[in-house]
Amino acid sequence: MDPEPFEVGHVVREAINILSSSRNGVQISEALGTIKCYLGGTENQAPLKEREEFTRVHFSAFLRGLVSNLSPDWIELLTSDQQKELWDSFFLEGPADQVFLVLLDSIISMGPSFCLMKVISILEQFLQTGGMSALMWEVCHQQAQAGLPTFQETLLNKVVCLPDHLCNKLQGNNLPIFFPQNYFPLLATEIIQVLQRISDSLRDGLDCSISFVSQVLGKVCMHGRREEILKVLVPRLMDLTKVDCIWQRICWRLVECVPDRWIEAVVCGFVQKAPGADVLSRLLGNLVVKNKKAQFVVTQKLLLQQYSYATAVLQNLLGYLALDSLRRYLLIKVLKELLETWGSSSAVKHSPVEQQLYVSKAILICLSHLKEPEIESNGQELLTSMMGGMKCHLDSNLPRVRRLGMIVAESISSRITTDGPCLKFQYEDDDETRELKSLQQTALLQLPVTDLPNAGNDSPSATPTAVSKPSGNPHPAAPAVPEEGSDLELDSDDDLIPYDMSEDKELKKMKVPVYIRDCIEVLTGSEDMDKWEATMKVLESLIRRNSATTREVSMELAKVLLHLEEKTYIEGFVELRKRALVAVTITDAVPVVQYLTSQFYSLNYSLCQRMDILDVLALAAQELSQPQASGKNKPRSTQSPCIQTVPGSDSSQNWRRIVDERIKSKTRRLAKGQSLVEPACGPNKFSSLAGHFFFPLIQNFDRPLVTFDLLGDDHLVLGRLAHTLAILMYFAIHTVAAAAMGKSLLEFVWALRFHTDSYVRQGLLSAVSSILLSVPSERLLEDMTDEFLETQSWLADVAEKDPDGDCRRLAWQNLLLMENLLKKLRSVPS
């Protein structure tokens, strides 16, 4: 119902009074419906000014009144749908920060009751439906607009301490979602969602603060839950920062904005979770240069004040310092401080051996990262430190300590000595020694095992012997003579060798359908999986042999095949279904093509089905455009480009191969020799059908549906659509509709030329190639002069500035085609 034109506060108070006193279900639902209008999202929503006043001033008070007056008496007066719409929706659709605080405060203050369980259920739904990401996103906006710091501090404490509050309140009745091992990974996932929205805002040129997210991360890590949150957060950030510079900057800001009192916990967690120094560099950036506390943690605490981390962590940490020129001075500084500790007689005497081993490993890793100029400039200091430290270690009574001194001294000597002999000691060669020596090579490039030839085993004897199958001889070969004393000799009690029946298959008598209608019945209703499989394998050949019958049921058969799902495993099922659809399209082109193009923009289709439609149209266009062998329906298979309908950007590779072959065919070569076989000739059946294929596909691309938005998230399908339109344009060469198709396709390209996805841009550039190859050059320059010149200017910009290499190559190829067209026209006498 519409809210009355009273003051918003008055309406809220009236609704709370009704909830506290009335037991009339209609009256309660009307009161809640009135308040719902102030929340928005309804047909009869209140004016914007009143909605803003409600959410800013009255929403928290209304929620507290809603919770305090909750009772099983009046909540049962509402149906389940009304409860979701008029009660739950206030908590799941309202401002998330206010909702969260009201829910948690209510839970803490309530005793065991129906109301408590209802509020806990709502809080569980709040977490499961992305409430935390909405909460953090709202606070990020408030910070960007100078929000209230006290409110944000309260919210921060509640978010981080939620498992503690719920555990204290519910004790043995706590829900799994509130367990720390479940809550903090969920919180990490929500943080990624918030960072994604921040990334989108930055790409749109909008300011957004990341401080609150950094505070959440820092406080969680400081509270001892960094393992739970970082095991989800770090792998996702690793993937997102691989190729995206904006995500790298977001990740850097995420750790830079962590308050100093929590930065140590965050840095330690990242150092431990990162699988390599390059990943750590990608995640932290130059944090140690910008933040003095982070620098202290990395250069002092993690190296000199404890020794619990594994060798891999040391390699990550020191490799991170060595990877950037702005951080390398810290590597030299760290090495000098490590050598000072290593050479201290007090440290050698009073430090545990494990800590001395830790420091020795760090020194060896640092030395492996030093470059020759750095060694030359610091050689004298290294020599002095080596002599003092070696004396302290050799004076020790512990053989392990002495050996550590010898190994480190050998390593320093080998790096600073350019001429003359290096230090060499004799000591026991054990696992620890070999590990220390291997650390001197950590900075060398190491290929992954999969890139090495015969990785893992070099001996010929380790290569498994292939057992050849018997051919022609039904009896197996005699077994090899067993070695003396082997188990085979002891266990061989008879001379009868069984036949190898591992590849034998049971013979089944299956009646294969011979009529199209029988195939439809089997595909739509049969439960016999063997018969269903046999039908799929013969369907294409039946369609091509019985064209008259196929035309009678073409629409029904196309619908069945388009919606057909794999009932049981069939090898190549997707290809079988697609080839059958192509055969139906070839046999009765106009109605089937009209059906397929109309369904491409219809509701209730998956992205896979839409891409299958595009593949079928492209394959059918290819087959229709090829000359037919004398009277046969089978298209020629030699000397013709093949479209491979594979997912992803590989289809662009296939299209570029087709374009390259087309360009090659236009090149004249004069040579003597054996004459070429004349290719088959025949009418282009696609000529009269090109418009049916092309125009329905291109006319609705900018109209989003509820579940399908080509200009939004479904850019993979948009890229496939661009490639398919390019293929249809290519096969429409020498057709009447080619000029009109080219003009429409050029407008399509121009509308999407600045698309952010490289696969879409590749499809658009392929479309330009098809236009240049298929539209007559005279029509192209006379009817589309302005478009031609604008496209040429755009292509020059793409060829120079596009970040994708394939896009740049395609743009150069199109520019060459344009230049050839212009040269051709200039050479024609007027």
C-alpha cells in the first residue's frame, strides 16, 4: 500500500505500535507493507527523499522495534511468503551495516527464546546471501565520503568477533556457519567480492576507499585467524593479479592500508602463503619501501628475531627483496645485518643452533641474489665480516656450529674472490650440508620438471617396455623365460596360457532405426540407452538420405536436437548432435534457420546452447556455400577451409586461417609444371539464404534479456557472435546481399570497437577482414566511404596501441587489405 503523506518518523512509530499491540494479520501486513515502501524496490515505493531519510535516520530504530516486538503470536499470522516479503526482506535488503549491528546486538541481549532463534536464522541468511560483502562495500563508500569513524570502529569489532559472540551466546547449540573455520573463509570470499566491486568502480573512474577492508584483514590476522582467511584470499589474489595491473594496485593498497599495529600479522601471513618470490612481489608491491613498520618486520623480525619459518619462506622473503631495483638496497642492508649477527661471538655462544642455522641459510640465499657490481662495491665489508665470523664459529666447541661457519665462509669466499684460490674446508657431508650448498643456487633459473626432456628418469632401463598386440595370429606369443628363483617360475603350475580377452566386447543385436520419425520417438521417449546411442550415431546419415521426410518434420527435429541432453555417455555426443543439426539445417534451410536465429535471443537457454546455435549456423553456411559433387548431398572435403567449433578463442585462430587462405587464393603465381586439377564447380546455395542467416543474428545484440546480456557479462558469447557473423560474411561473397550485410556488419563493429575483452576485439577485426574480402571494392568505397575511412583510422590505432598481440596482427592485416583495395582501384583506368 502507498504510505500516507505523513512525517516518516510518525509512520514508523505507528507501525511499531501496531506490531506491539495488534493481533490482526491483515493490519500487521499492511503496517509492514507501508514501511516496505520506504525501503524501495517495490512498485509503490516512497519518494527518494523520504526513502533516504528512512534509511539514514529511522531504519535502525525500526529494526530494533521489529525485533523487540517479535513474538510467535503475530508472526504466525503471516504466511511463509508474507514473512519472507514483509519481515525477512527488511534484514536481507536493507542497509547491511545497520542490519548487521541490530541483529548482533539483539542476539547478545536476548535470552533463549523463539525470538532468539528467529534472529539467528536471519543472521545466517544474511551471511549466506552476501551480506558481509554488501556491508563492507557500504562502509567503503562511507569512508570515501568521510563517514563516522566511531561507527566504523564498532562495526569492525563486530565483524571480526562475530564467531566469539555467537559461540559465547549459543555454546553447544552454535550453527556451523558461525564456526571460525567456516566463517573466516566465507569472510575472505566476501572480501574478494568487495575488491571486485572496487575494481569495477576504478575502471569506471569512480573513487572508492579500501581502508575498511584492510582493517578487517588486519584485525582478523591479528586475532590469530590468518590461516583461515589467507588460505582463501591469497590464491584468489594470485590468480587475479597475474595479468591485471588494476588488481595488482588494489592488492598493494589492500596491504598498504592495514594499520601499523596489525601489519606484522598480515605480512607474515602473505610471506608464508605465497608460493614464490614473484608471487609475493606481485601481492605486496613495494610495501617495504613505503611502510617503515612493514620494512622492520621483513628485514628484522622475520630474519633476526625468530627462526621458526621454513627455508621456502626465507627464499620467498629474500627473493622478494631482490626482484625490484627499489628494494635491492634492503637486500644489501639485510645481508650486512645478518653477517653482523653471524659474526657476533656473543650470538654464537648464546643463540640456539637452530637460530644460527636459520641465519646461515638467510646469508647463503642473499649471496645467491647478489650481482657482480654489488659484490665489488661491498667486497671489503664482506671479507671483514667473513674473517670475524669464521673465527667465532671455528672457536666453538660444537661441530655443527663449526661446520656452519665453514660453509658460509666458503660461500662468501667464492663470491668475493675473483683471482686466486678460495677457502676450502673439510667437513662431514650430510643432508644439512647439502641443503645449505643448494641454497647458493636459488637465484639460478630452474625449468619446471615438465619442461625437461625425460624428466625424472634418464636410464634406458627405466623406460617401460611396450607390449605389442598380436596381429593376424589368434594365439598369444609364448611367455618370456622367467628368471631363476622368480615368483613366476614357482607359481607356474600349468602350461595353459589364457587368451587375452581384455578388449573383447559383448555382441548385442540392436535394431537400428531406419525412419526419421522413429528417431524422434527414440530421442524423446525411449529409456533404452543402447537404442538411444545407436540412434544418435545413424541420425545424420538418415537425415541426409531422406531429405523429403526430413522436411516434413524438420522443425520438430531441430527443437529436439537443440534441447537434447546426454542421457548416457556417448563418445563424441556433442559432435554427433551438432552434425545432425547441421544436416537438418542444410535439408530445410529457411524454417530451421529462422527457428535457430530466433532462439538465440530467446529466454531459458544456456550460454552453451546459444554457442551451439552459432556453431551450427557457421557450419551450415560453409556447407551450403561449397560446390556439390555431381548430384550428391555430401559436400566436398578437399581443398576447403574447415571450421572447427571449439570453445574459447581458438575459433578465432580457425577464422584467421580461413582469411589467410582466402588472401593466398587471391595471389597470382606464374609457374610452369603440372597443371592443377580443376576444382568442382556449382551454384552457391548460400547466396539466396545469406540474409536469413545473418540479419536476425545481428539485429538484437544490444537488447539485454533477464538471463542473457551480450553487452554485459556474456562477452564470451559476444565474441563467438562476432566470429560467426564474420564467417557468414565471408561465405556470402558474390551474393546479392553482400553489400547490405557488409554495411550492417561494419556498423556492428563500429559500435563495439572499444570493447575491453580481447576475444571480442579479435572477432570484430575478423569481421572487418571478411567485409574487405567479400564486399565488392567499388560498393565498399562508393556506398561506405565515410565508414571505410573511419575504420582505417581505427585500425591504425589498434595496430599501434592494442595490448593484445593477435589484435595488432589482425589490424595490420586489415590495413594491408585496405591498401591493396585502394591500389587496385587506382590502377583501373577511369
